Amino acid sequence: MTASNVDTSVNWKPATQLVHGGTDRSLHGETSEALYLTQGFVYDSAEAAEARFTGDEPGYIYSRYANPTVSMFEKRMCALEGAEAALATSSGMGAVSAALLCQLNAGDHIVAARALFGSCRWVVEKLAPQFGIESTLIDGTDLDAWKSAIQPNTKVLFLESPTNPTLELVDIAAVADLANEIGAKLVVDNVFATPLYQQPLQLGAHVVVYSATKHIDGQGRCLGGIVLSSEEWISEKLYDFFRHTGPSLSPFNAWVLLKGLETLPVRVALQTSNAARISDFLAESQHTKRVIYPGRSDHPQAELARRQMKAGSTLVAFELAGKSQAFAFENALKLIRISNNLGDAKSLITHPATTTHKNLSEEDRAILGISDGVVRLSVGLEDIDDLLLDIEQALAKL
């Protein structure tokens, strides 16, 4: 039983949904979402327990399956994403692994864009084949490459856009059309764009995944992930896999993520503004060989960026002369911190070749454009003048 819950019949705009969406108040009428730190739930009778387990009576059974606080986070993300259903996971990689493996069997085939986060690529390239699932990695920017890689047993297409770390874009709508032609499902990792600046389900994707650890928390506090899709796909493909393998999100982390969602638009807007200013500044530096930012007109896929993204988002990639220059630059920074995380309130920088993508061969990194001079900057909420001064003084020491 609940009290004074939000009227979900109103078509609230995203910023309002992120404050109120999915709120389920108890009889106490709490202002903030209630935190249900419980493993299990009790029943009024043995008959009630039986009815709960058969599904004849709605309600919670065990927090590995579902939990009221986690449900609020899932509902709020559905409202933002325009999804029918979602399941929250303990991490972003939990979301990716579950979204892929729950719908694949031995003998099936995945086609994936090769420009993936290192752990995502490992799941596709190393883990899936251990279970008899074939995989093919292709240039995600080339639609003909997608078409050529398709086999009679292709069941899933998988991509991230913008990519990690070189911010390539993949035409989500075109790849979704291709998936529909062959009866496959397109899974999109949308973490870099955030649900504010790109909505893959609206572009035709069937499943979207997030590492909620990134912008959704956005303050370096906890891990989390989420898978969003149609109600039919979630119930028929993901739910049993999720229930029995146990990648569930903790109620406490769900509560933290709910708090993060309340400020997501404000944070991401300022981070994006800062990122755009920094990309322009870096482009004028004699030390940078190239600057990659989806919001700039010189991005190789600027037209596609305008078509499927609302803004350039919060990440900037740029290339210096080599590893020694990249390390010297990072080490000279005084405000921006070295970390492999992203989407944080604090500006963070990493050297992909020696961190997030170190397990790729030198040849594979070269194919992806990840030279030893490439660095990835996740822009935070600091004053833009302070950020520019920090970058300027670090470049001057090169």
C-alpha cells in the first residue's frame, strides 16, 4: 500500500521524470525514496507465499529477483529512456553480459563493432566462444561491413556509440534496420552519450545497456548497471537468466543512483559545455595531433552526430606525440586527476593504451586509432577557467 505517489499518467518532461518518475511512497509518505535494505519478504500465510511464487498474487519474494528501491530506479530509467521494462544490475558489465548471453545459444553468432570497451570486447571475443557462440568483429562505421559479416545464424548485433575511447559513431538506425531484416536483435551500449543526448530505442535498437556507475551516479560513489527493452523481451529472454545467475543491483546502490538521476540533466549539461570549450582549446594547441569530439564540425562523422545525438556529451579524446608526451601531460596536471572512470563530477583523464585497452594487441589498437599518444578526458563540473588553465600549464611543460 502506498501514499501520495506521483501521477504517472502525465507526460512529464525528462528533467521532471528524473526527480519524480517511479516514486513509490510507503504509508509514511517519505519525501525521499525509501531504502528497503532487506534480503527477503514475509507473507501473511502459507497460501499467500504460494500465490506470490506462482505469480497469482503480486509482490516481492527475494531481493535478488526484485526489490522496491531497485524497482523505483528501473521505473525512473524506463520513463527517461522510453522503455517498457528494465532490470538493474550490479555493474555496467553485468548489464552487458546479461543482455548478450541471455538471448544466445551454442551455435548462434554475434556481429559486433570492434571499437568496444575492453571488457565488452572480451565478452564477445573470448567468453562467448567458450559456450559455442561464434563472433565476428567489424568496423562499426561501415554499414557494408555489417552486411558482409551477417551469417544465417546471426542472432545479435552489438555496438557502442560514441565508442570508447576514440569517439567514433555508428549509425544506430541503419544497423537496427539491418537487424530487423534478418530477425536479429540490436544491443546498444549508450553510456558515453547518456540517455539525455541519445535514445537508441527511439532510433530502432531493441536493447540498450548502461553502466550506471558513470554519468547516472556521476559522483564516484557506487557501481550499477541497467538493461532496458520491451516488456516481452525482458520477460522472455532476460528475466530467468537474471533471476538465476544473480547480477542484481543492491538496494543501497539503487537508492544512490536514484539520487544521481535527480541532478543528471544539470550535471551533464555543464559537463558538455565544458567539454566543448576544452575541445576547441585543444584543437588550437601546437601539441595536439588531433582532437576528437562529436560536437565539433571537424569530427569525421559530424553529420551523423547531428542526426542521432542532441549534443556532443562529456568526453574528449586527443592525441599527443607519443606515450612519453601523454604521460608527461597527465603527470603535469594539477586539477584533473588520472583515473580510468568517466562521467564523474571530477574531471578525469586516462591513457587507454596502458589502461582500459591494454589487453588489445598493438595491431588491434592501431586499427582502432588508439595510438600511444591518445588520451581520453572525461570532463567534470569544475569551473571552465580553472580546467583550461590546468590544461594550458600542463601542455606548456611539454
